[in-house]
Amino acid sequence: MQRRDFNRLCSGLFAGAAGFSKALSAGTQPFPRSALVYDDNTPVTVDSLEPGSSCIFSYPFVTTPCFVVRLKAAAIQTDQWHGGAGRDNSVVAFSAICSHKMSHPAKPISHINFRSDVISFYDRHGEKQEREQLISCCSERSVYDPANGGVVLSGPAPVPLAAIALEANDDGALIAVGSSGTDQYDRFLEKFGFRLAMEYGVSDVRARVGDQTVATLAQNFSSQQVRC
């Protein structure tokens, strides 16, 4: 191997490692990598997501739903959170399991949704707020901020939503690589396992997703979406 080829190879490896470590920063627990694809098997890319849109996909288990959202502005990395993916840092992903009573998107109905439109809520100081681009759970009126690590803005939710770490490759294709924060996975699967097995048509609700996981537009995932 010539020196220039060796240097090119090393540069590529170091660049890939840098991107991987960025996605897995802030105490992220790594899980097997899974590329997000649409129902027709085309990749979910940053550009394929309209700003203000959201999809539902499963990760890290086949029965644990998550949101992938393209925000209208960048989501900046913090000490506790890896921030947004893509060249404009606008794409984020979170577990769609509410940290209060584990409300989640189900095929018949969803009480928790990403809201691109303006919603009203009362913050932790009792002040009325009106904001867009939030995740709202209408089961008990918890509100989360996906632009700031899924922190709780309102309601009884005790902790932020678990964050799903994403990588974007050179073509903008999105890959889930890990999860950070307080997850609800074990408690969720124990509580809803029987129903989830029937709803997803699987025998093992703890099976990990494979190399790919299908992302469905949120408005098409649940037959009914409850908004408040």
C-alpha cells in the first residue's frame, strides 16, 4: 500500500470514529446500529424529513416506539445530551414512552405526539406558556422539549424522555446507535408485553431491532391521535 493510500484510509477511519464518538457522547448506552428506512425500504435522510415533521420507529427493541423529529432550528449539544444530527443539527430522536405512566403511541391510539403547532401549557412555576415544536402527552398533560434533550417543561413526568443517539452519514441517511437518559424499556415491556406481542405480531417483545428499522409518519402510525 502506498503512503498516500494509507493516509487516506487512516483519515477515513479517524473521521468515522469522530462521528461515532459524537453520537455516543454524554453517557449514551450503545445499542446495535440500525438504519432508519421508510416502508418502501428507502433510507430516512435529513432532507427527506420536512422541518416540523415526525415519524415513529422502533428502537432498541422491536416493540419500543420512538420519535424522530426534524426541528425548524438546530438542537445544540449539551453536557448531558448529544444534540441534533445532520449538517444543521436539526434531527433528534427520543423514546416515545412518557416517563410518567408510560403512555406511548399504539396502533389504535396515541396520547403522546410531537406538536409542530403552538400549544399552551403551564410551566413548573405555574406560568402559562405558548410554544411550538414540543412533545405533548395528553394522558396527564406532560410536555417535553425535544430541542433541549427532552427536558420536562410541564406536568407530572419525573424525568426527560430517553434520548436516541443518531448518526447521519455523508448522504444524510440516519442511523440509530444508542440511548441515553432514564429509559422505561424494562418496566414498559413488563407492563405491556402481552398486548405489544399481539400488536407487533412478535413472540419475543425483547427482540432487538435488526440492521434496519421502519419509520412511519406519525400521523399514519396511530389510527387516532389525541391532542390537547
